[in-house]
Amino acid sequence: MRVLPDFNPTPEQRKIVADNRPGFRIIRGAAGSGKTSTALLQLRLQTEARLRRRRRESAEEPVRVLVLTFNRTLRGYIEELARKADNGDDALQLEISTFGAWSWELAGRVSVLERAEVREMLSLGLDDLGISAQHDFFIDEIEYVLGRFPPGQLNDYLDARRVGRGRAPRVDRPRRQALLDGPIASYDAAKKRQSLVDWNDLALLTASVLPKHRYDIVIVDEAQDFSNNQVRAILHHLSDDHSTTFVLDAIQRIYPRYLAWPEVGIDARGISHKLTRNYRNTAAIARFALPLVADLDVEDDGALPDFAACTVEGAKPLVTVGTYNAQFSFMLDRLLHNADLRTETTAVLKARGGGWFDEARRVLTARGIAYCELTRESEWPTGHENVALCTMHSAKGLEFDHVLIPGLSQRVTPHGPEDGDGDLEQLRRMLAMAVGRARKSVMLGYKPGEESTLIRLLDPATYERVEL
């Protein structure tokens, strides 16, 4: 499956690329603004400059470069791009990894609790508090707390401003205290008794081990989905004159995490660059996505999609209404009529993976359409297939010519009942992000009576509706 074409920076991107000073920099921008491509071009130029300096100074130590992503699918994609910075010079050591894999190696390949095990342990503590509804929200809240604050500073949560978690359910100070004293304390005690390590503990271990070596250049992509403790771990392994770039957009955050620059010891003043133009989406796609996030808290590191900044108008996205098979068949017919699958890429995206893709696999196979699967794959597929099956989470940071989202039902997008519900806000960000993966066209579908509540947020004026 092909990746991005060669990248020619615009004037606003060249300004960022030209900044080769050591230290931190932050690249912010909405979906489609070219922030990752800008960071990777900057990576290449910084690497070349460091190698030249190494030769001038006859230094023996290699130039060490680290590119971190937040999931394996994005890692495979970024690797295809970032390897362009590797000119074959033995003096360059380039690592491209997810944070989890990188930290696991540094922490000694310890056994880490599976997410299901963590949620089961935390659920027991929530039951003791009498919290019977929205378990997932409060489990995410606990993981948010543990990832944001170091172990000795958990009480800072009591009065801290919660960001990226929605307005409901309300988590006031008494409830925060109850969470700290109840499930958080019991979970921590259970881990210590059984010598267990979770993914946050892995970040803490990585922030405390003696570095094997320190990195000269670091790129952290999709940094809005890194926790404070994960960033603290990265900072622990930087060289004195490092060049570290964080690439992010808070509006696209899909995990209940929070990255606060002052809390990790980074002064963001004067180092933050914002990209405003949307180079990926058509104006029609950007207008379609905008209502999903327009009234959410943008935050300092966020950027709303700007349809006025798109250079191509394009056709309106399509919303199909009917059975799943009718939706998907119609989408494929339209795709085959309008697209060239030999040269254009298509993603079939779903909110959940596993068996939710079974029917899509069956239909594609029956129609003789070759496809690959991207979810949780660590290597970018290099075959001729230009149709990919992928969860929305794993599609983060990727781009395709066409995006199909069949079967958007309430079953795959559950959330709480209240206005401002944190789970609903997370789903809104996720769907907007998924729509924003498309360069040319978007098709979305649902079955009447089973549709996700997200459908109500869309503006009918921005899409073509087809009853099947």
C-alpha cells in the first residue's frame, strides 16, 4: 500500500523546517495541515546538519535519532517516511518505535499487565464505591490520573483542572478523594503485593533507569495522546544539546490523557508553531467533520479543521441509510465507479475491530477486491493492495484518498446519557479524526433505528443522503 507522495513544504512549513536550533519545539495543526510531514522534513535536515558537525569535529559518538509514535500501525507508516532521513551513513543510528515498545526495551522487557486485566482490577474498586454506571469512564479517569501525576504527587489531582475529559459525569473534589482513597489505592496495593507492572509503571521505570545512550534528535508524533509520565520518560533520555519536536493537535485526542507542558518542565513560550492550512481534505470533507468538534474545548494545543483554508472544493460526503450489506455494497459500487484502485488508496474504518470486520472481509473477498489489514500491524504493508481495513484508533495519523465508514451504530459508539459526557466527546473527536483521514471522498453509513447518536451531530447541508 502506498504512502504519502513526496513533500514540498509551503512558506509556513519552511519557517518551521528552517529552525535548527537545539531544544524543544512544538508543531500544532489541524488534521491535514502537514505537521507530521513538516516534522519529518525537519528531521532529515537536522540529521544532515548533525552528521556534518560530527565530521568537522571528528567525533566518535554516532548521531542518535528517535522517532516515536503512539501505535504500531502509525509506526509502520512513519517508518516508510522517516527512513528517507537514513542516508546509509554508519554514523547515524535511527530508531523508529512506539512508545510502548521503546520503553519496554529500556525497562528490561518486564511483563506488563494487559489492558483487560487492568480494567478488571480497577472495576473491583469502583464496585466498592458503589459506582455501577459508566465503569469505562471512571476507569479511564483513573488511568488519566495515574498517567498525569508522578506517584508522590497524586493528591495534586484533587484541585487540578481536568482537561480533555468532558463535563460529565461530574468528578468533584469529594469524588476525586474517593477515587484516590478507594480504587487507586487498592489497585496500587494489589500491584505491589503481586509485583505487577502496568503501562504507566513502564513509563515511570523508563524515567528512572540509567540511559544506555542519549538521543540527539527526537520526533514525538501524535503527542496529544501521550501522557505526562510518558513524556517525562522521553526527557530522561535526551542529550544535553538535543533537538526534540512534539507534533500534536489536542482536538484529535482519542485517549483520556493529558499533556501539560509546565507539569513536565517544558516552557512552551516561543517554541510553538501552528500550521493553519488544510492541505489534505477537500473543503466539503472539512465542512462535514467540523460539527463533530466545533463546540468542544479546543485547548491551547488544539486546532479546528478550517474548510476555508482548503484549496479544493470536492464532492459532498455521502451518508447511506440501509442494512449493512446494502450500505457497503453501495459504497463499493460508487468507489469502483469514481476511483482507480490501482493508484488510489481506500480505508474501511470502524470504531471497533475484530469480528466487526467479518462482513467487510466477506464482501471484499466475494467481489475480488484485494485488501490488507492495518490494525496493530507494526510493518507497513508493501503489497499491491490499496484497500485497507482498519479501526479508527489505528488510522490515527494516516491518510487515504477515500474513507468508508459503514455500520456506524450505537452498539459500537456507546456513551453516557448526559450532555457533555466525556465518552461522547471522545467519540466525537474519534469520528472527526477518522473523516479527516480522507483526501478525496468520504462515505458513511448506518441502519435506521440503530444509528449512532453521532449521526445527529452532522449537518445535513454538508452531505448527500441516500436511502437504500
